[in-house]
Amino acid sequence: MSLASAARVRDAAPLFAALGDATRLRLLLRLSAHGPESIARLSDKSEVSRQAITKHLEVLAKAGLVRGSRRGRERIWQLEAARLSDARDYLEGISRQWDDALERLKNFVEV
């Protein structure tokens, strides 16, 4: 499947939009390093309010990067590593296309 297919771009756009925010990246790094955590723990010692963190987690969840589940009265959030693999695969595909384009340019110039 082409990287530029409409379905692939529609799938990748919210993923990269979610990754394009410093607060959301910090949340992903924290979940990656510490495992599942509650909003209370994620907002502990943060300059961002619990409400703001909740909104950021909802954006990440909509992009498929995190998943929340109820544990008693708390909602526990965890990283969805497969979705990060999707981002890596997409970027690797772009990198391969760029390498191919540079190789074609090199061949053209050397002729």
C-alpha cells in the first residue's frame, strides 16, 4: 500500500497531530517509562491541571496512543505501543522514499 493512499493518510494524520504537542509527548514518555498511571499520578508535580491532562489523554486515546480503563473510582491510562509502531513504520516509509529520491538524483547527476 502506498504511503500516500487516502486511507493511510487519514489514519496517520490524527496520530501525528496527537504527537505534535509537548504535553502529550511528556505524557507518553511518562507512561512508557512508568507503566499505567492514574490522572492523579500523571498530574502530580505537573504545571498542567488535571483537567488539561484529561483533555490531552483524550486526544491521545482518540489517536489510539493510550487506553484508559476504570479501576475503582480511578481511570488508569496506559500506552498503546502498537500505535507508536505505526508511527515508526510510517516515518520509515517516508525515509525510504527520500533515500530512493536521493539515489535517483545521484544517478542522474553522475550520468
